[in-house]
Amino acid sequence: MKTALTIAGSDSSGGAGIQADLKTFSALGVYGMSVLTAVTAQNTQEVSDVEELSPKIIAGQIDAIFQDIDVDSIKIGMLSNEQAIRVIAERLNVYRPYPVVLDPVMVSKSGYDLLRPAAKNALLTELLPMATLITPNLKETEALLGYPVTTLREMEEAAKALVHLGPRAALVKGGHLEGEAVDVLFDGTDLHHFSGERVQTKNTHGTGCTLSSAIAAFMAKGRPLAEAVTEAKCYIQRAIAEGLSIGHGHGPTHHFH
Ligand code: PLP
């Protein structure tokens, strides 16, 4: 069986973070493992608290896995602070895993900083260059590049500009643009467009986490990048369409077996 590792934060409500990643891996038939960077106290309405784990236990989790188990794919999500970014980059430089799908998570839908603003530079310099693919939404794209991105044409230029920062490929997610939801992938050579029908629902908690872990799962199974993105988009579209009305805020996406 193929294996996938998520390095991310815990969401106590089970809709995003590590929990979404492991459910996605499981639903897509890969064996999931996790390295926790932070624990969030969270429900469908808000993130009420975060406790960050020490660099020592983050490194310890990574070492424990890589010294024993073959890792076919990695997804990186919530990183929280600069020390976590530095220790993850340092350990991954030792083990050199491939592929690495990096979701540059910054702010939750409810407005909580899942990455301290001061840690953005470390993300840019330490981890972006190690990524096979980064999967920012429009807000994250703007934060990484430092300028607004509001049209499809600008998304295409942004995907190319992001690849100049170091990752091999960039998927700019246009879910927050008006109209049809189009994502733009620049794979270092070509631009690809992925359009999906917009699903009207408030149950979208954890969609970013689920998409990036689905891409990592399909790549663990050997799919080439653009094909993995196409299949992951299909998966997330269905997971959103069948999202669950759990709680009083944004319910979670649904995972299938
Ligand atoms: N909580 C954790 C631990 C996450 O990793 C993420 C996203 O990556 C979120 C919350 C944000 O989820 P959403 O913006 O879908 O509410």
C-alpha cells in the first residue's frame, strides 16, 4: 500500500487540518501518517485557541517516521510559527522526500492566524523552494507575492511568479473569484486550467486541506501532477456537494469509502 504523510495542525472539530488529511488519505486508499505542528481548539464557527508544539517534538515525529517507513508523498499544511518551519525544512533536507505538496495556510475562514504573520518570510525562503507543488488560494497568493490578484489573467501571471520563488509548480485556486471557479496550474512549463461548477453551500470547512491532501494521495499512487490535480478536483467537488450540516457554522466536507 502507498503511504502519505501530513505535517499540519489538529482541528478538534475534525473538518480541517490533520483530521481532514487523514480522512482524505483513507478515502483515497493510501496509508496516512501525521506529524502535528499545533493543536487548535476549534469548531465549525471559530478557532478559539492554539497551542504550538515544540520544534523538538516536531523533529521527533518526522525522524520516527522516516527512520522506519517509506513515505510516498507529503502534504504540508498549518505551520503556525517560524521555528516549526525551520525545523521541518531542516529535517526534510535530510530525508529529501518527493513529492511535497505545500498548502501555504495562513488565515482560517473564521479569521484566525494559522501562520503568525512574522513567519511568512521563513515560509518563502525555507519551505517554498522544497515544494513540488504549492496550492495557495487568492488571498494566500496575494500575501506571498505582495500584490493583488483579481482576474484569470492575473492568476496565470501569479502562478508563474510563484514558481519563480522556488516551488516546481503552483496551483492558484480561484474559488473566491466571482462566477465559475477556475484554478490555474503552472507546472514550470505549461499553464493548465481546471474549472469546476460552483457548489452553493456553507459547508466548506476544510476544503483547502482536503484538496491538497487529495493531490498528495493521488501523487503517492503515481499519478503525474496535472492528472493528480484533475482527480483531486473531482474528489473535492463531490466532498463539498455532500458536505455535512454539522454544527452551527461552516460544516465539514464529506469523505467517502
Ligand atoms: N484548522 C486547521 C488546523 C487547518 O489546518 C486549517 C486549514 O488548513 C483550517 C483550520 C482552516 O480551515 P477553513 O479555512 O477551511 O476553515
